Amino acid sequence: MNAVVGRREYADGPVATGKMMQPAAEHKGCRTSANTGHASCGSRAGQGDLPTGIWEKVKNHPCYSEEAHHHYARMHVAVAPACNIQCNYCNRKYDCANESRPGVVSEKLTPEQAVRKVLAVASTIPQMTVLGIAGPGDPLANPEKTFRTFDLVAKAAPDIKLCLSTNGLALPDHIDTIVKSRIEHVTITINMIDPEIGAKIYPWIFFNHKRYTGIDAARILADRQLQGLEMLGERGILCKVNSVMIPQINDHHLVEVNKAVKSRGAFLHNIMPLISAPQYGTVFGLNGQRCPTAQQLKVLQDACEGEIAMMRHCRQCRADAVGLLGEDRSAEFTIGQVMKMDVKYDLEMRKAYQDRVEDERAAKVTAYQDGLAKFTGEMSEITLLVAVATKGSGLINEHFGHAKEFQVYELSTSGVKFVGHRRVDVYCQDGHGEEDRLSTIIRGIDDCHAVFVAKIGGCPKSNLIKTGIEPVDQYAHEYIEKSASAWFRSYLDRVKSGEIQHAKRGDAAIRQGALISAA
Amino acid sequence: MPFKIIASQCTSCSACEPLCPNVAISEKAGGFVIEPAKCTECIGYFEEPQCVAACPVDGTCVIDTSWPPYQAQA
């Protein structure tokens, strides 16, 4: 498929990298130049070309800003169980606490329970800045529960940003209520604009009191989604588009979808890999529909990158996820526990905490600039990927054996670019490393040249070296970008001096399974 | 004949409840149930029974043959 999708040159080479260096802390005085149509920094470190109004909305939103997701947390409340469409990648009967994927929840909440949970989480996790309603069905197929929850939260916790994720079928009917509820962000899942392709993804929709199937259903859905997207733009509501990459069904078509949503004002495009393991019991899973590999996903994301930012840090989280992305704490906040908690909503405490986070972010941006400065004037054709074990805050601060996922960065002389994350099985259980797990970890990062860790044991270290992945632990607890630049510099020196030979690495598998809640 | 909901298949998603023109559907013991005396099979309201059309799990809202057919009011 590489040949078909093609690989466009990065539209944001050194120029965009320069923009990324704008310190996050100095956003207020930033100039705005909205007419370039270039929003590639929206999901990155700095404001870039984003108008200040939009930047203010996204800078602390973990799902919209790649950089913010290291610092801020979000939560979903599962108040909307009903859905108005059927997707072949969704099995709504399945519900397992050990699994992490959209549409899965452990308990459904009433709006009143949801508000109590929001206050409990916001008091315990001061970096929680965003509340989303994302199902497990469609929030707009449950408009009463959804909007009642938003209204109650807006009254009780006015500093929390509200957002909504929908399939878009009912979106045009609810635009005015969305505006009235002060919802700042909406995500629409758009997997196709061509009804012929849509018929392979959606067996039916329920619209205007009637069940539609096949091409008719897909046509109505696509029209309503694009109409809803336009209407959101007219009202100044920021819209992200999610697309599920389904090999041989919509993988090539998503480039068209990207153009269509970009021209209608979508701000960020998130192309996610299909989750289709047979044990989830979805139609695609049972039919043997395969999911994309890491390389296929990256090629498609790169092909779509340009005037619209691509989101690459999505964790495809549960509809009741709580906490930082990739670190689900929902198990701590079951409704039984929340009801027992003594909740005091303290705006001042939250504000003070978030101010400290802002200081930390500013320090990170400075560190990033320092790291980049070293490449001035140096050019090389070499581009490679590295994996990083991190717990957040932009630091290399996770033990190899404890990593539930690795962040993947692309290194070149034009900069350090985040390109995704790879979920893995935790290698170290009860103090012992498990050898089969190591091979699954290696499969997950097999396209990387190095893995950055805070610490690593001797056995996995030697196995990684045997595979051709260099374990790097000398930058423990330092900033990712700065360390990666320094390592890349030494790598280039070693290649130049003939000490090592640069070779291309293979492909990597996307881990479909469980991201077990943080212990 | 009224419709009934197969309890073992109902995911309690609530999609059907607000759609019933007769307010015959309510939540009970972790699932939804249809009150047979109130069900009109949506005759006179919609082209198709709303609970059947909206239910995401096929074969969950089915005809209850133990009841006589619903007679639409002339």
C-alpha cells in the first residue's frame, strides 16, 4: 500500500520546527497569522500559527495537544449508552474491566452520579482539565442525559472544559444546544465520504424513526457528518475528526476524507488503527479483518499531514477513562468509591497546581530549544525512529520493565518529532522479567533504532542489542527531546566515523490488547 | 402481538426507551422490558416498530406470540 498512498514530503520541515520553539508560557502575547492555513503546530509544543483564541482552547487539552497530554488529564463519564448506528468494528455487548478501547465501560452513570464523579476526580487529580462524553454509545443519541450532565458540571466546576465525541448522525439537530452548553470541542468520527465504502463499515443506521441499511445508510451518515462539521465551524466550535484505518476498506480513501474534512474546517485529524482482535467479537474481528501495522499507519498519517495537524498520541481509551492519556485510573473512581469520598471542590488548589505545571512546561520548551540548537548547520539524510519509556512530563523516567507503552519519536537533523506510541505488555512482573513478553515488546518497537529508558536490566539489554535496537539509559530523568537530539548527534558521529553502519529497521506490530489500569 | 425484549440479550443501552410512542418500555432488573398491554407494534405511529429498528443487538426485540395481534383503532 505504500506505493498507493504515497509518501508526501513533510510540509513542516525545519520551518515548522522553528515555530515549535515558541515558548508555551508566552502564549498571551503571540502574534496570530491565521491566513496561512497551516496548523501543524496545534498538536505540538507551541502556539505556532494558531490564532490565540484557538490556542487558548487547546493548550491544556490532552486530546488536542500532544504536548499538553504529558501534563494534563481528562476524564470521560459514561452516561450515554444508546447508539443510533452500528459499526462493524464495535461490539456493544462486550464489557471488560481489563480492556481499554472505545465503547467499553465498566459502569453506566446517571447524570447526577457523573457530576459527583467529576468533582471527586477533579479534587484528587488537579491536572484534570477536560471532561468528555464519548459514549459508550453516541452522546447525541442520548441528548437528555448528555446535556444534563454538561449543565450540572458547568455549574459545579466552571473551570473544566467540556467536550463531546459523536458519530455525527444527530449532530446537525443539536448544534444550538452544543453552543448553549458551552462545549468547546467536538470530535466527529468520520471513516468515509464515499457511501460505497461506508456500506462496508456500517451495516445500519437509525435515522428519522427508520432503520436504513447499505449505501442509503452510509450516504445519510456521510452527509450528516459533513454538514455537522460545517455547522460547528460556523459557530466557532473546534472540531477534531477521528478516522479508523481499516486495511483494504478505507485505508487509501482516508486521504480523501482528510481533504474533505480539512476543507470544512476540521482542526485536527486523528487516524487510529482498527482494533479487530477476534476475542472482542466485532464483525470485523470475527471476519478476520486485519489491523494495520505501525508502518502502514505512519505512512497514511504522513500522507495526510500538511495543512491540518495529525494527532498521533491517541490511546483509543475507554469511554469511562480517567487520568493522563495512557495511564487509566478509572478503577480508583468506581461509583461506589466516589459516593464514599468526601469531595471538596477547591478551585484555588487546582489553579495553584496548574500554575506549577505551566512552569514545568516552560522549562521543557527551553530544554527542547537547547537540544535543537546543536543541529545548526548540520544536515544528514538519515531519519530514524526511537522508542522512549516515559511516565509523562516529557521526561525519560520509566524503567524498561515497567513500561506499559513506548512513545515513538522520529529523529532527523531537522528535529525531534513525536510520531506515536506503542502499547506493550509490561516486561517485569513481580520483579522478574518474562521472556515471551520481551519478544512481544520487540515486535512492538521493531522499527526503532534505539529505546530510551530510565533503567534496564542486563538480560533485556543484551536481547535488545542482539535484535539491533540500542538500549540507551544514560539520559535517565532528562527531557526526551533534548536527550534524543544529543543521542542522534552521537549516532551520526558514529556513522560518520565508521564505528557503526546505518541500516533500515523493519516494521512493527500494533498491540491491540489490554492497557490494564495503572496499578 | 406485542413485542418483547429477550432479557439475556438486552445490553440495557436504553436506545429503545425514549422512542416508544406508547411509553411501554421501562428499565427493570438491569435490562429493559415492554409492557405488553401498552405495545401497539407502532402501528399508526411509524412504519416500523421503533424498539426493533433502534435496538443495536439484532434479534433482541421480538414478537411475543403468546399475545393476540394488536388491532389498530379504525
